Amino acid sequence: MKDLSLMTWKEIKELDKEKSIAFIVMAPIEEHGWCLPLATDLIEGENWSRGAMAELEKKNSVECCYLPSFPVAAASVNEFYGSIHFSMKTTFEVAYEVLESVRFMGFKHIVVIASHADPDHQIAIIKAVRKINRKHGICTIAPMGAIFMGAGVEPSDEIKKLEAEHENDFHAGWVETSSLLDIDESFVRDGYKDLPDSDISDKDMIFKKKQLAAMGEYGHMGMPRFASKETGRQLNQNCIESICEAVINFYKRTDYKKYDDYFLYKILPLHIGFLKVFGKVRRVKA
Ligand SMILES: [Zn+2]
């Protein structure tokens, strides 16, 4: 796999674009509770992309390349200390302009890894992807929204059991803490086993006030104490396999629609953040 930013323009121009797949990670610098770093979503997106690129190159005659990650993302709750969020409109525009630049370089298979599950972010990215595809013909996909909604490869029984026992783990809980423990234990601060469980249901996740109340003085929404390195290995592996399936199917332009279909995109009120009055990032002074 190649880092496009370390190549010369001439080298990039000479790449066989029919066989090249370009990866772009877009995720926020955002608070992740007391025990995970601000770059958690970027670290996850980079780990999953690298894993997928290695696997894709091993099993197919393709060449994968990537850009440095773009720490640009939209989020529905901005008020917690430590987050650098952008509006849905800005996120859409950055994604659109990055994609158009990469398309103009000649790439025909461009994958956006939006490793931040917030619908505000997914919708902004998918809107950019759709606009590019309408303008230039199908050339890009952002599969994470569908993967976060369960469209990917089926997880192991162990993960399914954990998901059933400790549901409502949305942010910096056992899922993300496990993922980072697997990527590099030094990213995770001691004490995650002592953090209290937060109390919020999936239905309450649409209410920002309820989210902030559940975050309390900590910032997580979930149960970090159930995290483990082994769980993280399985979660990351599942994500990598799902991305591989999405990307290779997209590359062949067969059977990739389920990864292109983000259920929440169809819910129009979720697009309200594109309007200037509703879409302002609410920053709070410390
Ligand atoms: Zn996260």
C-alpha cells in the first residue's frame, strides 16, 4: 500500500488507475471519556483501512493507496470539553472537494472510511459521495454507515453475546476501549475498569440533553469496564473483513449496494443540520 502524500505527482500519475483503490479516512478529534484519546475514531479508521488494504492486496491484483487522514467530522453533541467538530455543511464540502481532487487525479475506486458512527457525520459524507457519483459516474463509496448499522460480515458468537448482554454501548464504552486495547494498549489509560456504566437507551440517543446527561462528568456512553484486548481483536477483525467485502464488491461493481445504502440517510429531519440556523456547532467555554 502506498501513502499518496509521500509520492511525487508524476509517480501518482503513472499508477494504473484501473487497479488502484484509494482510501480516505475522515473522523473527528473528539473527547472519548477519561481513558481514551481524542483521536480514537481516527486511530480506528486508520487501523481498519490498513488492515483492509493489506488483505485486499494479498488476495486480489489491486494496489491500495491512501491519503493522510482528514480530522474533519460532524457530530450531534458538541458541547463536551475537548472536541473539535465541524458543521454538516463544512464536513460535506471538505469531503466533496477531497473526493473531487482524487477523482481528478484519475482514481476510479475511492473509499471513504468515515469511522465515526454519528448520523450527522455519515449523512454529510454520503451526501458528498452521492454528489460525486452523480457528477462523475460511480467512483466512490463510504461503507461505514452501513457497516455500523450491521450490513457487514456477521460477527462471532462471542461478540453477539457481548452485544446482547451489554447493549447501548455507543461512545467510548467497551466497544471502543476494546478496539484501542487491541490496536495499542498504551492508548488506553488505566482505570477504565473502574468507570461507571452510563445509562442511556438507543431511543434516547436522539435527544441531545439525554446524551449530555448520560455523559455526565465522564464523556462516555456505554460500559468501558467490559472491554478486553481479545474482544477488540475480534471487533477490529470483523470491521476489516466487512470493509474488504464492501471494497472488493464495489471494485467489481457487483453486489455492493448494501454497503452503499445507509438507512438513516432517508430520514429527512436528520438533514436539518445542513441548514445554517440549525447546523451551528455549539461550542462552550471551559
Ligand atoms: Zn468514537
